[in-house]
Amino acid sequence: MLPTPDLSHLKRKDYEFVYEPAEDTFLFLDAFEDEVNFLKELQPTISLEIGSGSGCVTAFVGKILGESNCLKYCTDINPKAARATQGTAKQNQLSVDIIETHLVSGLLPRLEGQIDLMYFNPPYVLTPSEEVGSHSVEAAWAGGIDGREVIDEFLPYIKRLLSAKGAFYMVVVNENKPDEIREIMKNEGFDSSVVRTRLAGREKLFILKFVRTAP
Ligand SMILES: C[S@@+](CC[C@H](N)C(=O)[O-])C[C@H]1O[C@@H](n2cnc3c(N)ncnc32)[C@H](O)[C@@H]1O
């Protein structure tokens, strides 16, 4: 079992402003541990986490990839989360390029078709639409109708950003209608699988994986 990254620089007060690693984060870590062999074979040259929050997931993936030449990018809409990710990268001796932005704004067209590994633990909680799009901690969970508003805005970017061999992982809950998301992505030319599921309180969490359909 790989150790959880060192987040000791983040204090209780920081988590008033930045999403604190929770069940969904830890399910993501478990899923990436399941995927170690795939990730090592993939040998990503560029990775991207959208919504990196504390930076816990990227630090974990960084440990898996070890001394590789992978260029690691993260984005977050919340400036305090971007700073937290920066601190976590430093604390865990990783080099990560963190961009404070909405989804992947500013990365296209430069990284079009370049990303081998991409992952997103999105805001997936069902909330009124007006709550979506804040730049503070509420951005971590407010997902709007069906918890899908941010997810649906992001889906078209997967095809544009992933390289031919690339893989994309995402956390969703039952209420987000995972089968419908998989169908949308199938129509975009992606195969999907469920890497892990877990019940967390009333939520059923899924880690979905998408790769391009073999020609
Ligand atoms: C559920 S939290 C996940 C944080 C971290 N990746 C983890 O797994 O613990 C979702 C993160 O996405 C960020 N986020 C929400 N909407 C975003 C958007 N439109 N663009 C970029 N980041 C966004 C939030 O600020 C938050 O840090």
C-alpha cells in the first residue's frame, strides 16, 4: 500500500477555504493504486488534474510515477486551492505546474491531443444552479442540476486534450447517472470501465475510466 502524501503543511484553518481530502479523494487514491501497472506502462509524458484542491491526488500520482519525465499540470478555479496544491507539491518534492483557471481555460490549443493521463474529482453534489461556479470552497461540491453542470461542461474537452493512448479518470456518484455519462463518452469514441465503487454514507461513489475505443 502506497503512503498518503504528506499534507502536514495544511492546517485546519486551510480547510475552511480548500476541499479537505475525503472519501472521494481516498477512493481516487485506491483506484490509482489498482491502476499502478497500467500507469507505469502508460509512461505519461504529460498529466493533468482538473480541480486539484489540496493537491493530494496529484502528489499520490506523482509518487506512483516516480522519477519519470512526466510534466504534471493541475488546475483549480479556487485561488486558495491552487496555492494549497503548490504547497503540497513542494512538501512532497514534486514539480507541478499549477494554473488557477476555469476547467482547462488557457491550456488549449497548446496541449491539444497531448495529455496522456487526466483526472478530475469534480463538484458532483446536486445543488441549485446558482451555486455553481464560485471561486471559493463551495466550488468543491456545487454541481447544479443532477450534479452534472460542471461535469457536462467538461466532457467535450476530454476528446480534445487526451493523446491517442491517453486515459481519463473521474469520480461520480449515482445521482450523476454514470451510465448516461458513459453513453455520452461512447458516442465520442471512448470505452469506459468502473475501476472502483464505494458506499460513503448515502453516496455511492464510482471511479470511471475512459480510453479511446480501439480503431
Ligand atoms: C471535490 S473537490 C476535489 C479536490 C481534490 N482533487 C480531491 O480529490 O480531494 C473539487 C475541486 O474542483 C475545483 N473546481 C470546481 N469547479 C472547477 C472549475 N470549473 N474549474 C477548475 N476547478 C474547479 C474545486 O475548487 C475543488 O478544489
